[in-house]
Amino acid sequence: MTTKTDLSKIPSISGNNGYSLRCPEVKINGGEAFCGYSVCQHTILAYKEKRLPAGSFASCAKAIATGKCKALKMMVEEIRAGKSLYFVDMTALIREVEERNNTVSSLTKKRGSTSIQNLVKRTKKAKPAEPMKPTKELAPVTDVYAALIEETTKEEAH
């Protein structure tokens, strides 16, 4: 029987944790993967509680079993310290970026600065061409189907 781990004892396992780490054990296209620490923590717990599906996270399972998992060492550090050591508050980070974006977009245009309108060379518009006057050869077509039949019969007559 497996027991569920008390998540309150793991300081930074929150879904709000945006901390990520480069993992030498997980390879993507031959290079080290960049992993979300919170995902690593949940993977470690799933392995410990024997609920990690067979074949999934195979490189993680191997690293955990052999003691090479970087995130496992980080979790132990945090538990011993009793506080979050590897935590990036995503809600605060998103709020900060939104505020920065709002500040940048609300800046007023500096006097004398060049705008796109100043860079585009203005030219006078050309006069529109005179409309063609209908002639017998270019009579306006009011019934496309009738005009098509007329042209077809002309071709057959020749």
C-alpha cells in the first residue's frame, strides 16, 4: 500500500511556481531539457508513491532511482530549510509584465520624433481615368448568359 505525501511539507510544489531548471538527465534532441521544477516535484512524488505510469518519464525514473535527479536534491534542500528556495511567483511575474506593457503603451509621443507618416513620402493622387463610352462593340452586358450564347453562335457561324 502506498501513502500519499503531505504536500504542505514541500514548500515550493505550488502550481504557481514558475522556476525551471536545466536537467542533464532528460535529453531533447541530444541536449539537456529545460524542466519546470513543479513538474519535476510531482514526477518524483508519483515515482515514490508507485503511481508513475510504466514507460512514462523513463529518464526521470532512472535518475531518481540512481540518485542523479537534480530536482530531488533541490526538494531535500527546501524541506531541510523549511522554506521555498527554488520558487518564481508566476502570478506576480505576470502582473509585473502586464504593468510594464501598460506603461510602455501609455507613454506619450515625444515632440519632434519621427512617425511612420513622416517617413512615408506623400504623392498626389492621379486623376481617375475617364470612363469608357459604350460602343456597339463594347455595349454594356446586362445578361451574361445571353451574351455568352451570342458569342458562341458567332464562333459557330464562322
